[in-house]
Amino acid sequence: MGYKQKVLLILLVVSCFITESFGQKRSKKTPKNQEIQVPHREYNTLEEALLNRKNVFILNLENQKLSTIPEEIEKLPNLQVLKLGYNQIDILPEALFKLKNLQVLHLNNNKLTTIPAGIGNLVNLSILKLQENKLNSIPKEIGSLAKLEILHCGENQLTKIPGTIGNCKELKSIDFFNNQLESLPPEIGEWKEAVLLDLNWNRLNSLPEELCQLTKLETLRIEKNKIQHLPLEIGNLNNISELKITDNQLVDLPESFGKLIKLSELHLTRNQLIGLPNSIGNLTNVKVLDVSLNHLETIPESIMNMQKLEELYLNNNKISEIVGETFNLSELRSLNLSMNRIVRFECIMHKCKQLESIDLEMNKLNIFPYCVTNVISLIYLNLSKNQLTDIPKTILKLENIKQLLLGENQIVTLPLNLYQLGSLEVLDLSHNKLQIIPLNFSESKSLRFMDVRVNSFYKWHLKQIKDRILVKELLVD
């Protein structure tokens, strides 16, 4: 090989190396022949879709007043998303179940009474929406949908769920809201990926222990059922942040309930609870606790550990006394204890710097609860419908109070300088036993409403009240 040939060969090798290196560096930024992903087109009429059969992946026929599904649907072999909601469809043709590539099927808001066994052929389904139909059963073949992640069957007439549904192990969101379910199959324990389970508005008497195996569950809704007891190991569901459990027949809560530490709100209203477990104090992230309309007779002192609690509703129970530091909560803003049987309210409340509302209406207090006068942040205080006979001078410490409701007691005397509550706007003294009240309320710069009806005023004093107490709205006999 001659000298010139060697030089040319070397230059050629170097050139190839440079080209390859440059190509490699360039490919990291913009790979050659890279395909640009374009979203699939959504077709809105079957006629148009049939003109391009093999390239139709999404067909939306929602809200088109369809009463049937055309047989021609089977001519779209690559269809992945089919939306047929908000129509008047009452029967599903076999042609539908030949769409083996279907991943999303919306049949919600129709007039379906049954789902054929053919549904089990759609093995690639990940989303199935059947809510707001007239279904009374689900075929056992649903267990063939091993890839199903979302199943919505709310607002139907379902009375039971087939045990084969446990084979749908990828389910994440399950909705059986507003049906007629009386029980759940134990196979639901196989839904290990479940995040949301909605069973509100059914007829469930109990929950299977297997429910406690759904450790990824974040939302559990079981309102308006007939559940008397929760599974003993309910605390295993320690990822739950939303628990709806009102309107049942619960008589107690298991001790493991205190393990549900991610709860931020807990609504237990309208049950038959006679007590709360001490472990409830472990729910330190709860901001709203509603246990109203139950049969509680006592409150565990462990509530004082719920230091993030802002709203506490214990009204309409059978509580007779509350003492100690139960409500000594620094973030508490609203406390409702109305319609109980409280005769003694002696609480340590020095941490209650944010508390704005206390409702003790319709109890059996005959001694004014002095501890509330130390809560100077109070804006609203309701002591109506008790058996109080007098109001202490210490009430003047409530410098931020705007509404003071003392109606329907047996009050005979008031502090002389009650008008000095500088923020007071509403004062209810109706239905008491007052004969004389101070006439200096006109000196209040904030008072705009005052009710003194149905008292025992002397006639001559009644005239003084009308003439000298000049507030915007005065209700007097």
C-alpha cells in the first residue's frame, strides 16, 4: 500500500470515528427516528368511526339518546375506550363483548337491569362504570376482569356481590353507593390495592374481618347502613384519612380504632354509641370530631391528647358531668354539648386560647359554669334552657363575647355592669324570673338585640325598660 493510500485510509477512519461520536452525542438530545406521540382522536359518531375502523381507539357516544348499542360496534377491533353513559340503553348485545382490546367502558346512567356473563370476555378492562342503572345483580364472570382497577356500581338495586369479585385483585377504587347490599363476601380481602371503598347508603349489618386486610385503603365510606360493630382489627387500616360512618347502629368502637392515626376528621353522629375507647386519644391528627346524636354517658379524658382538635360535637347525648382537663385543648375553636344531662361542668380550660363557641343549651345546670369565664376568647356562649338562677360578675371577663344566650332559665339577678361587655351584640334573657334589670344597657356601644320577654317584671319597671333601654331591637312584653 502506497503512502498516499495509507494517508487516505487514516483520514477515512478518523472521519468515521468523528461522525459516529457526533452521532452518539446528538442521539442523547434528539434520537434519530424518534416517534412523536400523538393522542388518539376521539370519535363521537359510530358512522364516522366505521370509516376508519382500524384506527379508532376512542369512541364517545354519551348523551345521544341511544336505546340500543348497534351491532356494528364489533367492527372496531382496536377500540380501547367506549363511553356510552347518559343514554337509555336497557340491554347489552353480544357484539359489545367481542371488543377484546377494550380498556375503559362507561355504561353509567342508563336503564340496564342485568349485565350479561359476556362481560367476562373483556379481560383487558381497567375501568368499568355501571352507576345509576337498575341493576339487581352482578354476574360471577366479573371475576375474569383481572386488570380491573376502577369499578363504579353506585345507585343501583344490588342485593349482593359475587365472591368471584375477589379475583379482581388490582381494584383501587370501588363504589357501591346507594344499593341494597346486606352483606359483603369475605373475598373482598383480596383487594390489596384498594384505595377507596364507598359503601354508603346500603343495608349492611356488619363488615367482614377480611376488610382489615385492605391496608392501602385511604377512604372508607359506610354511612347510612345498619352496622352494629366494626371488625376488631379495624386499626390495621392505618392509611385511612377519610372515614364516613354516620347513621349506623354502632354501640361501641374497638380499641384498635385508635390506630387510625391519619384521620383528620371523624364523624360518628347518629349511632347508638354508649362510650368511646380510651385509644381515641391517639388520633392526634383529628381536627373535627362529631359524636353527636348517640347515647354517650361519659367522655374519656384521653380526648385531651387530641391537641389538633378544632371542632368537638357531643350534643344530643346522655352526658351528666364533665370535669378535669378533658377539653383543655389549645386549638379548640368550637365545643357543642347541648341537649345532654349535664349538672356539673367544672373543666380546666387555661389552654383554650382559640375557643370561640361553647354551646351548653338544654342541660340541667343549676350553677353557672365558672370555668367558661376564663375563656376570654369566647364569642358565642349559649346557656339557654338550663336551671341557672344567677349570673356571676366574673362573666365580665368575656371581653370578646358577641352573643350571650341565657333564655329559659330561672335567673333572678344580673350583674349591675353587664352592659360593660364591650363586644356584646346579642343578649337573650327571655323566659326567666327577673323582676328588675339594670337600665344602663343603653350605654352599651355594641348591643343591638336584647330579648327580655316572659319575665316577672314589676309593671312600673316594665315601662322603664321600654323608655330607657334604647337598643336597636328590644323584645319586651
